[in-house]
Amino acid sequence: MSIDSCGAPAGGVTITKDKAGKEAIIEGQVLRGDGPLSRGYARLLGSDNEFVAEVPLGEDGGFRFFAAPGEWVLRVLAPGDLRLEQEVTADIGQVTKVEFLV
Amino acid sequence: MSRSDVLVGADWVAAHIGAPGTVIVEVDEDTSAYDKGHIPSAIKIDWKKDLQDPVRRDFVDKIGFETLLSDRGISNDDTVVLYGGNNNWFAAYAYWYFKLYGHRSVLLLDGGRKKWELDSRELTTDVPAREKTNYTASEQDAALRAKRDEVVDAIGKQNLVDVRSPDEFTGRLIAPAHLPQEQAQRGGHIPTAKNVPWSKAANEDGTFKSDSDLTSLYKEQAGVDFGKDTIAYCRIGERSAHTWFVLHEILGLSNVKNYDGSWTEYGSLVGVPIELGEGK
């Protein structure tokens, strides 16, 4: 993953067992009946659904955000007008796992 | 300059796939996106490997740009249609780049790769072969690019538009939330800057908001004085290229510059003023 740009990490994010350290990490996966959903986007929204960040889903349907601690909304967009949402809480030193089922 | 001069929709692009004199270019940081599938006939430009100097922190120079475009088969008379991921961040950055080096006909696909994908339009892995050209670039247009001394001098005089997220603006984060936060520079923003996150200019599908919404966003809601010169910045200059595109190309403001050094430069400068928290 590039750290000197604002862009998406190559090929989306593959879920790992990284230690969170000083980060508040939100990561997860989007699954459909026959496997991961790899074509789509995960958006991180703050209070009042304010946009914060967005990544394309990885080949494994995965995504990851390095958020500030607090309450967040995750929104998944995909072809076919697919739109899913979940509320999550991020804490420093923790990896908050989220799974979406289509 | 207005919206219809600089933006095209997906139908227009679909109708110009393979058209002589039109070159569709995908610009991504993540070049694997292109490799997994791209708009038919599109070529790719890697914003970092192709557009940045490999040693110094700067652009490729005029000769480097000429070499790049010649190798990719782009001629001076071609209409270049740019699109990319991240809501067109890097495509807008490349657009600004093409303008800096004086390319005459450049367009941006409204909504970029995301809109194209969400609409389930055709993608291909076929890579087109293009014959080399002999591209000639102009000298960089200094009217489009702000450098650090000019930015420091602009504090309290010009519009400074910080297009990062509110958490980056206030100093809570020093990078976007999908990237690690371990960078060493200080957090905060340039004093007197208005925080207008780039995302407020875009719809959820990546297309740009209407002219009236954009005018309201910057002028009425954020208090940007359209009668003054404006400098936009973010962290490395690509999100602010998106905002430069909105202000300069869509809304037609004349004196708008992109500060590509942005926060990674300003936040590491010794002795310059930094403001924390909400804007004042």
C-alpha cells in the first residue's frame, strides 16, 4: 500500500491480521452467494453521513480504513444500484471487522 | 471555459471509442485497476511512475512529458479524454498536468471509472497498440501552479481552499482515512484556509454537482471570495486538482492555482504558521 499518496491501495485491500498499533482500523469484506463481491466501492461516512473516504473493493471483496476513533457509517456501492450500509465503532489499537452479505 | 467545454458523459465516450483523433486515457495510482479491465481503446498513465520525477519531488519535466506522450501515441492535435478511479482524483490531476504543458483539447469523463463501473458498462483487458508520435509540449504554465513561498504570502490575502477531510483539516488525522497515519509532518491547516472537502463537489456516483450547487458550496456556504485569487491544496495535490478543475474549468474562475506541494510540504516546513482545529 502506498503511503505517500491519497489514492486507493493497489487492487483494493486484502484482509490481514495486522496489529492495529496506534491506528483505529475498520476493515471487512463484501460477500455474495457465490463468493466475494470484487466490483464495487466501500465508503466511510462520518456524522450526518458526511463523506470521509472511499476505496474500491479488492479481489476478495475486502476493504480497510484507518479512521479516527468514533462512530462511523460504512456504505457499499456496486453495479445494479446495490447499496448497503452498516454502523461501526472504531477504537485506537483495534481492528473493527465488518462483513456485508449481498 | 464552462462545463460543456471540459466534461463529457459516458454516452459521449462510448460513442468515441476508437474514434480517430480521440485518445481515452485511464489515470490511476492503482494501475492494476486498468489491468483488470478498462474502457475499450483506453491506454493508461500511471500518475506516479509516468508523471513524477523519479528522484526529485517534482513533475517530469517538459522533455519527460513529451517523451511520455510520444511513447503513448498521443499527438498534439488529439482530443484526450481522461478518466480514473478515486472519483477522478488522479484523472483531474492529469488534466491539470496536460493544461500545464499546454495541451489544447482535454476532457474529463464525468464520474470517471466509478460511474462507468456502477453503470455496468463494458470493460476490456485488451491493450491497444498506438503508433509513436512526436509530441511537443509548451513550457509549464505558471499561472496554474502555486509554490510554497506564494502560498505563505497568500495567507490572509487570497482564498486558500483546503480540500482535505475535516479530520485532516483540524489536525485529527494527517492522511485520508483509507491510508496509514504514520507520516511525520505536523497536522493542521494553513491559517485563513477554508475547509471545503473535495467530496462536497461530487455526487455519490463520482459525477460533479451542478454549477448552481457548486457556486453555492464555495461562495455562499464556505465564503470563498470569487473576486480574489485562489489557491487550492490537499495533501499531495491531486484532490486539490479535482477542486482546481471545479473552480477553474467548470465555474470558469480565472485566477485559481493548485498547490501540488500541499500539506506534505507545508506541514513539514520550518517556521511557517499552522492553525489547528476548526477554521477561523
